[in-house]
Amino acid sequence: MKFFLTTIIFTLCALLSFSTAAPISAELLKRDVFVPPVISPGKGTVWKVGTEQTVKWNVTNPPKQITNNKGEIILSNNGVLDFANPLAEGFNILLGEIKVTVPNVASGHKYQIIVFGDSGNNGSYFTITQ
């Protein structure tokens, strides 16, 4: 009998928790992921350590509701993303470009710029020299 009552109580609690869950608002359902393509630096670009460079991405077709409009730019070295040292962060992803200072990194590697807003988008491989 105890087992039966315990089962009924747990079943009622589970059903009650489903009925009190907050519905997802229509505004949240309309939001889209924005993955703006990186334009610059492009293939064959060479950056020199310590210089100021401009990262550009295409913002011509953003969704009406962007889930996250705060951008972050990360440098990738042979596919390894350097999240610990972002080149830029907290900017509006719809700016389309931002200036960054080229970090002191090793020459001779394949680098890429990754622009994050809602999602990440990889640019072309380019070179950084000393």
C-alpha cells in the first residue's frame, strides 16, 4: 500500500511540474542565429605582430531577431581557438568591422579569424609575421 501511495504522489508531482512550466514567449521563438561570413582578413593576407588591423564581416542579411548581438573575435592557430585571449569582445555584431591589435604569435602557422555572435564563422587562412 505504501508503495502504491508513493507512486501516486510522485506521479501527481511530476504532472503538476509540467503544468506550471513557463511557456516560451513568441519573441524568443522568432529569434534566429546569425553567422556573418568573414570578409577580411582574406586568403593571402599577411599581418605583422603589433600592428592594428581591421577585421570585416558581412552583415547585409541579418535576421530580424538576433539571439545574441554581442560579438567576439578569436584567433585560431591551425584549428586551435584561443578563447583565453580574444582579439575583441562585447561589440555589436552588426558593426561589420572592428580594429584589433595583432598579438605576438609564432610565424609560419595557418591562422584564421573566428567571428562569434550567435555562432562562429571562420575566415580564410592567413599569415602573421614577426
